[in-house]
Amino acid sequence: MTRGRRGYTLLEIMVVVFIVGLLVTIVAPRILGRTDEARATKARADIAAVAQALNLYKLDNGSYPTTEQGLEALVERPSRPPVPKAWRSEGYVNRVPVDGWGNAYVYLLVTPERYTLKSLGADGVEGGDGRAADIDG
């Protein structure tokens, strides 16, 4: 009567560890190197979505929210003047998004017809290059 084999040999474990290590060295740099790229892509998509909501707000109310009202005006009816007359009861977005780095988007009403909407990038500071560069719509 032969006994069943229990466990793995050291050689089998070493082969599995080698294969896993090889996969990690090949795949990890490709995945980890794209983190900032994914965050920038999220910021661009958020900016486009918020820009659409701002345009709907303007269509309904005749102007964009003021800088003081900010992007919160897309979620809750502003109480600061000018109070919108035809604000949608369900709002224009469910919540104000944050960029891929967890920072708030910068919204400034430049003129009644023009606004600035941007992410300050990875460093959260105006200006910068590479991953710290500002992203605007």
C-alpha cells in the first residue's frame, strides 16, 4: 500500500515563486507607471462632465454660477445672490467631483460668458510640469 503524497517539494515551491516573480517584474512596471496617466485622464473626463453641467446651468438660469457660489451650485441651489430662478430640483450633478489626486477642481467665473475650470495636477499648486502640470478643459 502506497501512501498519498502530502505537500509540495522545495523545487515545486521555488518554481512557482520564480514564475510569480517573473510576472511581477514584467507586469508591475506597466501597471504602476500608468497611475498618473489614469489620474490625468480622470481629471479630463471630470472637467468635461462638469463643463456640460455648467452649460446646462447657464441654459436654465441665464448665467454660470459665480466664483463664490462655486461648483456646489451644481449640487445644491445657491442661497447667495444671484439666486438662480430656474434651478433644477434634482441638481446638475450628484456631487462635486475631486481630481485623481484628491484635490478640488478650481472654478473661476472670468466673465459672465466665460469661466475657468481646472485641476492643479499632482502637486495641487498652480503651474508645473509633467505629473504636476495643471489640467484644464
